[in-house]
Amino acid sequence: MKSLHPTILAIESSCDETSAAVISGGRIESNIVASQADLHAKFGGVVPEVAAREHIPAMIPAIKLALKDAGRKLSDVTHIAVTYGPGLATSLMVGVDTARALSSATNLPLIPVNHLEAHIYAGFAENKIRFPALVLVVSGGHTMIVLMSGHGRLKIVGQTLDDAAGEAFDKTAKLLGLGYPGGPKISALAEQGRKDAFAFPRPLLKAANYDFSFSGLKTAVLYEAQKHRRLTPTLKADFAASLQAAIIETLIGKLSKAIDEFRPKTVLLGGGVAANRMLRLEFLKLAQAKKIAAAIPKIEHCTDNAAMIGLAAYYRLKSGKAEAKAFRSEPSLSL
Ligand code: KG4
Ligand code: ZN
């Protein structure tokens, strides 16, 4: 039956990556990601107007390449999935309008996908997930701990009150003159630095909830940086290592407490910051100490990509939760 072995063409354009993928029967057949990061680097961050304009010429080639890489034709596709939020309004519109046009030309059903839910499903690609699962979602726009009791059954148990973890990496990297995106720059530099060089705060770590607050970190980094006449490469590496340690210790500390309370069968990591080597390591160590299964997406499925959109759509279909509905892009969609 078609719906039990769907072949999904997935589209993602919520921020600065134009991506298309083919997922068949829950298996990733192709995943094309055209990143605009180099373009935005000279502005020190994503410029929404520029991002939207760049998605337009990149979208159709990404879709064609995704089909070609998968050895598929459009006629093999049974469903079209697309990110409809959260994200940059004008960037989302490019993906949603493309999906709508394709659907109206082919009569294929559309599956609108929540980008945050997709970051969670990235970890389902090569791991067997048992419920209840506890998920740490860490991206450029969001930081949350989610309790997943089944497909589509998601409850936020804690989230950031201000900046996301990825934002903390990006903003402090900018402050230290390390460039954009900050996460990869800081994590590379941190390898040569001392993580106890500076005692940056571990915000809300002792609070009796699962919320986060990372906006104060950039101020702490700024004050410390002002104490030094010049930021030498050694100092920059120490800043990077100390900042990374503060963020990771906070994330892992809160997750550890949540594991004790919610007793999940699996812990899952997702979002762009999940590409961080040290976070992956500490996450695995925690799961081992708590004696529970851990699932981490492949690095290329952590940052924005369409394969995770297709996976989220596949599991929605499989669990009968992908009912067709009228939709439009929703920049501030929540989980
Ligand atoms: O999930 P994502 O691609 O986009 C959003 O949905 O926001 O996440 C992007 C974020 C950026 O803040 C970027 O700096 C961060 O993920 N990031 C990293 C690493 N790679 C990407 N942060 C820390 N270490 C990394 N290796
Ligand atoms: Zn994302």
C-alpha cells in the first residue's frame, strides 16, 4: 500500500539552508543541503531578506538533485513534506510556496512539518527509539527538554527564557571576532583551550525547574574580554573552551535532573548544537552513567536539513497523524 511505504519529497527553507531530500519507507535516500553561511558570514549573522532571496534560485536545483541522487523521478513520489514553521517568515514562504506549486501540479498530498519536531526526528534515522524518550533540543533558535511519550506526543518540560544555546555560541563568537556561525568556530578553537581558564556562570543550573537562560553569558564574556588589552590566539582558545564548558555543563546538568524525574527509556539529542563534539561526548557519558539508551543524529542531520523533515513526515504518516489540513507558514510556530 502506498501510504505504508511512502516515498516523501521533503523541503526545508526555514533559515539559511535550502534543502531537499527523498525519504522512502523511513530510509533516507538523498539529502541535498545548499548552505548560505558564507554569504551571511560577512554580515556576522543571517540577514532575512538576503536569505529569502537566495532560497529562490537554489530551491528547484536542490529538489532535482535530491531526486537524481535518490535515483527517483517525481512520479515515484507519494507525498510532499515541507517545513511551515518556526523560522524566518520570508524564508519559510519560499519552501511552502514551492511545495504548494508542486502539489497542485502533481496532485500529491502535502504534509506540513514543524521544524522543531523534525530536529527531534533526525535521531530516528538510524536509532531504535523506545518511549518514553527525553529529548534535548539545542538549535540556533531553541533550547528545550521535551518528553516524548509516543509519535506526535510531545511535552516541553523546560526551555530557554531568553537566548538559545546556539545563539550563545553565535553571539559570543561575534564578540570575540571569531566569525559566523559561531558554534563550529568556538568548538574547533575550544580543542586548544583550557576549559577552566575562566569561570563563566552556569545559569539556572541550581533552579528547581528545567528552564535555561543563556543571555547573561555574552555579558560575562564581554566583561572578561575587556580585562585583556589584546585577545591573543591562546586567550581566544581559553575563552572558547571556557564558554563551551559553561553551556554544555548547564545543558547536561539539567538533562541529568530531568532523567531522574521522568525516567525515560531513551535520551535523544537534536538541533544544530548537537553537532558539537564535546556535547555529544558528555551526552553519551550521562546516558551511560544513568544506564539508559542514547540516540544522537549523524552530524549532517543535526544542522538544518530536509532529511529530518521527511523523517518527521514519515512517522506522522505511519502513526496516522498526518491528516491533510489547510496551512500557511507560521514563523512563530511552537512545538
Ligand atoms: O538547527 P540549526 O541548524 O538551525 C536552527 O534551527 O536554529 O542550528 C544552528 C545553530 C547555530 O547557532 C550554530 O552556531 C550551532 O547550531 N552549531 C553549533 C555547532 N554546529 C552548529 N554549536 C556548537 N558546536 C557546533 N559544532
Ligand atoms: Zn533548525
